[in-house]
Amino acid sequence: MNPADEILDIVDANDTVIGQARRADAYAHHLRHRCVFILARDAEGRIFVHRRTPDKLVFPSLYDMFVGGVVGAGESYDGAALREAEEELGVSGLPRPVPLFKFLYENGAQSWWSSVYEVRCELPVNPQVAEVAWHDFLPLAELERRIGTWEWVPDGLAAWQRLRASGIALS
């Protein structure tokens, strides 16, 4: 299926489902929906960082320190987190991602409920070429150095800033 045709739950400011729409329509009409962000770490604790492909519907060619995506209609955040992590990392058999926090991302007309997770990926990764143009596992200090020099997806950067402010240990 074309990602633009995926059906999403449309939600209100309290994250209550109020309808459904195609992903393309949700984006075009700025309908609030649900997303998951998964911080993936390797066996050494390094963080998976990638640059999105130029043909992505949202934030093409930008860097991200999370894997993830939209939550499908009727899908749970937890189910979407595992599905998205395995799809984007190109692995199967990951442990269930651990939920960290949830927040409402709003940036102008863009708005989505965002559930943030963490997962340990000790398997060799094989990211989807349609999703990931470049990737590497970076130590926390290297990722922090790149924050001011690379162009990051704004929702991922907002999630990262909330994560850093939360006091959740990253090292």
C-alpha cells in the first residue's frame, strides 16, 4: 500500500479518537493524529541516527535521532512502536520498546500526539532504503555535537529536548 493511503485515527486535544482519514489527507488538512518515536540503542549504548530520504511525505532529507512513524487506525501506541522500530531498523525479534513519555507536538498547523519509547537493538540493522538515506550508531556526545550543525526533523528535536529535560538517563 502507498503510505499516503494508510488510514490514521484522527484525535482531539485529549488524544481521543474523533474520526479517521488517509495519511495524505491528515497531512494536507493538518488533522491531529498519533505518532511514535523510538530511541534505538545498540549493545554499546550508542544511538541510532539517520537521515530521511528526499521523497518522504514529511521532513524529507532531515536527520532524526528516533525511528518511528504514524500510528495506524485502531493500532495501539505500543504496537506501532514495535512495528515501526522493526520496519525502520530492518530487523525482527526486537524486545518490546519501553514507553518513556507522551506529549502533544504542535508547530504551526502541524499537530500530533507523540509517544516516545526506547529499545535496545543488538541485531545487525538493515534500514529500509525507501526510509533511510544514511545511518549510524553515534555515541551520546557525538549526537549532542551534531544537534547544532545538522538539520533535524523538528518533531524529533522537540522529543529529544523533552527527553533531555526529563532527567531520564541517556548515558
